[in-house]
Amino acid sequence: MNHYIDKQFLNKINYIALINNYFAFGLQVTLGFLVVAIISNYMSLSQLGIFTQTYTILVIVSQFTVLGFNDTILKKLSSISKNENERKIIINIFASVLINAFCLSLMFYFFKDILYSLFNSNSLKEANKYIYIAIFFLTINKVFFSILQGKRLLNSFAFFNFFRPFLIFTLISFALFLSISINFSLVFTIAEILIFITLSLRISLHKYFDLSQLNIFYIKNNYSFGLRVFFNSFVSESFIRIDIIMVGILLDDKFVGIYSLAALFFEGIYQFSIVIRNVINPEIGKLYKDKKYNILIKLIRYSSSLSFVLIVAFSVIVYFILPYILFFLDINVIDQVQDLLIFLLIGLTFYSIIIPSENLLFQSNHPSGQSLYMVSLVILNILLNYVLILNFGILGAAMGTAITYSSSVIIFNLYVILLTKLKRGIFFYNHQVYNT
């Protein structure tokens, strides 16, 4: 990789922030596993399925209600110029997301029964009693997370990524210890409210509360950019959970519980690439805006190589130690989880090549193109999951998802060639083409 590394390029990577984010990620994965372990061990696989579906609905619906404002503020803060007013940008994005969170959370409250009818599970409906409140706060928290990222407060970003699973684990453990009936949507609601309070303090929200800075033009601009990148934000969060949704619709809660065990390890390994993306995201927008294409390509190639190596290494390790980690489960369940995981990890190995740079399209001011790219993957994943689940059952979900992830490398590069100034893409690099 020395061919792609120079001093100027290496200075673009904040290695301390990268290490801190990986440390927080390690704690996050550990706590996520412990949550799954105590639910499956002290409750049931069906309850684990309910938990997973509740979490999936929360994440996907909140991504709909945030309407791309999280990506909007990330783009604006990461490439802010000296003559732009940061206070005006933040207060107007906060006003925008507050309006959206309130209106769409309320709408979800009135129409939630229609959504739950797709899953045909009374237990899931009961578990989601308070989820509209969690959706409201998670929507705002997503924007706050992007403010941390855009302002390059990456150590705080790492802490809050750990803080959410810590709160969920603590609340569920506390309820089990006191033999209190657990409502998962209430757990998520309490966690998001506490995160909202602490995030408000960390970003010093009161500093930006200058109502004189409110500007209808800024709010309209937020909606304009947010709507263009919305489909990308929505489907990128939905993308890695399409298989869980399809299993929930076509099979019963127990199968969702089994699949969620494989998905837990998949998402844990997947986060190794996401951490890299979170760290380099602000730099991608800045380098593209400054037309420093040589450095941008080097940054992408280096981060892709790092992502690939980490994913392959940890995939091999996790696959072989899986039976020892899930020792508390029946051997037949462990075998099923391993069969699912091998397909998911093969797909992830290919996908890891593009994950760090996957936001390149919207960072290069092509939010509609970013959305089209992600919609292409989601449609492909839904179709493959539907056909293969009907033919192969739960294993078909993993097979369909693996095929989609593997195809993403080619699809992403085609969109980059068509829509950006990197006309030879990010994999067929020639430094003479990208003169800076």
C-alpha cells in the first residue's frame, strides 16, 4: 500500500480518533452481544425476535422522519467556509428537524397499526406501545450525532455510540433483576431521552439558540437538500436490515430471533468499516470540494484496503469461535446461526471494499445519485430475499443478502463513473487522470 501513501495523505487521518472509535465500537459490540444473550437465555428466542424487530422498526422509521437532515448538516459543517455562520446553520437545522420529528412521529402514532399488520404479531404490537416517543428523540439525536461528526468531535462521537447500547443493556438488566415486565419500546424511549439530554449539553445547544438567526431560506434549503439525499439516508439504514424485515414478514418471531443472532455478529463486524467511514467522511467532502482528487483517491484506496483486511480477519475469527460464544444455546440453533453467518460474511467481505467511501456521491453534491444507488441495492435485496426465503426458508435471506452485498462493488463504481468527476471510478485509479 506504500504506493498510495504520502505524508500529506496520512495527515488526513485522525488516528487517535480512529483508535478511540474502535475502542468504543468494541464496547458497543460487547454490550450488544450481552443484550442478545440475556434476552435469549432469560426470556426466549421469540422475545429476541420481538426485540430485534422493535429495534429495526425504530431505526428505519426514525431514518424516515429525519428526512436526510443528518446528512445535510454533516455536508454543511464538514465543508463550511470562513464566511459562513455556523450558529445560523445549526439553529436552522435544529428547527427543521424539530418540526419534522414532531409531525411525523405523531403521524406514525395514528397509523402504526397498519404497519404492524404486515408482521402479523400481537406481541410485536404490544412491544411497540411507546415507540413513537423513541422515534421523536432518536430523530433529533441523529442530527446531533452528525453535528459531532461535522465539527470533528470524533472522541465524543465515539462515546455516544457506546452510550446507547450501555443504556439499553442497563435498563433491560435492571428490569430482569427486579422481575419487571419489559416493554422494549419503553427501554428505547428512556435511552433516547437520556442521550438527547447529554448530547444537548455536549454540543452546547444553548449557544446556538438565537432565534434571530432563524431564516426561512435556510430552512427551505435544508428541506431541499435533505429531500434529495433522503432516500439514501433512509435506504442505507434500511439496507442492512432488509433481511430481518423480510424474515419477520414471511416467517414467525422465532425465526427472526435465530436470524438476529447471525445478524448480530454480522453487524458487529460490519461496524469495523463504518468506523473508518465515520472518521474519513468529513475529509471526503472537503477534498472533493477542493478538487484534490489525487489525495481523495488515495484516501479512499487506503481506507478500502484497511476495511477489507479488518473484515476478512475478524470474519474468520468470529466464524470459528462462534460455537464457544453461543455455548448457552442448543447445538441445532448454533448450527443454523453458523450456516446463516457464512453467507452474510462472504457478502460483507466484498461490500467492505466500498463501505468507507459509500457516501462519496452525496459528499460530491450528488444526493439524488446517492439515493438512486442505495435504492438500487434495496430493491435488489428485497427481490432476492422474497424469492429465496420462499424457496430456502431462513437460509434464503442470508443468500439473497450476500448476493446483494457482492454486487454493490460493481454498482457503486458505475454510479461514481456516471455522476462524479472521477470518470475512471475509484478502483481503476490512474494518477495522471486526476491532476490536482
